[in-house]
Amino acid sequence: MRLLRFLTAGLAALMILPALFDRNGNSGRAGQPSGRPLRCVICLGESGGYLTGYNHGLLKAFGESLGGPVSIILGDEGASYSDSLLLDSLDVAVIPASAFDESRGTVPVALGDTSFVWEMRPGKGGEAVRWFALFKGTDRFKDLDGRFFHREPSAISPYDDLFRKASGIPGWDWRLLAALAWSESRFKVEARSPRGALGIMQMMPVTAGKFGVTDALDPEENIMAAARYLSFLQKTLRSYTDDPETLVWLTISAYNSGGGRALRDIEGGDMSSATTAYTKATLNKYDMFRGLPPRYQEDGNETIEP
């Protein structure tokens, strides 16, 4: 009878557990101390392909399932965060699987893809494993996995839906916004410039903050903020031209060089060769995304006009 009661209780627990999660993998229970975010660092480097973006999506979903905020930063490739994990100043470090060192006292959590692991404190990894086992059955995971690993042949990037959503703000074809993102970061959320620009749209921190970015690694925040900034630039530049194509050219140039510098260059009748090359490359990529031949030759004459 005791064994029967034990098995009955265990079966009831298993039946209840899936009900704790909704279709997006949210548990509705607080797994983190009240008010404290899930603290995460991603250390996959440029060689990780789109894995940084994929893990950003996973970490956000995991943190939300725990009922609290999520803080995600980029770490230095090759750096060890084991001490920070063991001292409870960090919750998750996403690292290449080959970089995990079991002698440091932490545990690896593999989440499907074998090229990376979540390094965590002992006793915490089981929670992530149980969450992921349930999360894999949600619509949110299917969307995330599909965008990064099973895209349609016609897809340009994992973020096409975000480009479509944001493109109406400046009134652009979404593929032009995607071409700008390609020029800026090759669609990598972890891209960082020597000047401090960060994220898929490579906005400088002050500008990004002004247009609504609180998490530069968040692709939706970054893309929506860039769209608002482009709209702002277009409104500013309309006093210089009535031609739509010229306005797009000037806006892309201003996005690259900075609004103030672009205005000085326009008023002076000259545009730097680097900015001209950038604008041409972006418009060429836009043509390619539409299945058209590029409009500019690599050795074409440099001019401010398209």
C-alpha cells in the first residue's frame, strides 16, 4: 500500500508539472530571489555564428519562466566565469562546450545543441534541464528553433519578422532595413565596434538609449530603435531633397557617419569615401535581397548622389 501511495503521488506530480507552464514555457512561479534578475553572460565570440542570438532568446525565456527579470551581457571569449558562478554573483555562463572544465566545480547543462553549454552552479543545472524539457514543446521554442536552424530558403535572416515589423516606421521596404543590418553586423547581435556600438544595428549607446534601447543585445529593441532613428534622420534630411531615392541614400549615409557629420558633409557638398562605399554596399545588398543585380560596381565613381 505504501508503494502504491508513493506511485500515485508521483504520477499526480507529473500530471501537474506540465500545467505549471503555458504554451510559451512560462511557469508563473518565482525561481529567483525576489526582485533579483537571472544574471547571465554569453561568451561564444564571433565564431559562434548565430548562437549568441539563439541563446539570448533561450535565456530570456528561461528567466521569464522563473518569474523575474533577466540581465544578459556579453563576456570575453575564453574568459572563465566559474568563480562568479560559485560565488553566486552570476547564474548562467554560456560557453563553448569544448571550454568547459569540470575541475572548476561547476556543472554543464547541454540544451540540444552540443556546441555550447550553460555553465551553472551545482544544484541549479537540474532546474534548467527540467525547464528546457518542457520548453521544447512550446510554440515559443518552435519559433526560436525555426528562425535559427530551420529557416525557409527564402529567408534572409533569423530576424525577418522583426525587420517587417519595424520597416513601417521609416516607411522602408523591410529588405532595405535588413540590408542595413547586414552592413552593420552581419545579423549578429553580439557585434561590437571599436567605438562602442553594440548589437545587430550597431547603435552607439547614447543614441540607442535615446530611441528606447535598454538591452543592446535584444534584437527587437535594437531593430525597433534603429527604425525610429532612421525615421528621425529622414525627417531631418527632407529639407535637402524631394527625391525619395536620394533621401534613402542620404539617410543610410547619415546612419553610418552620424547625423551631425552627415549634415556637415551634405552642406559642404562632399561625402567621405568610406561613407559612400558603405552606402553603395548597403544598396547593393538590398538589390541582392530582392533578387536583382547590384546597382553599383565595386570600382564605380564615388558620388553623393545615388
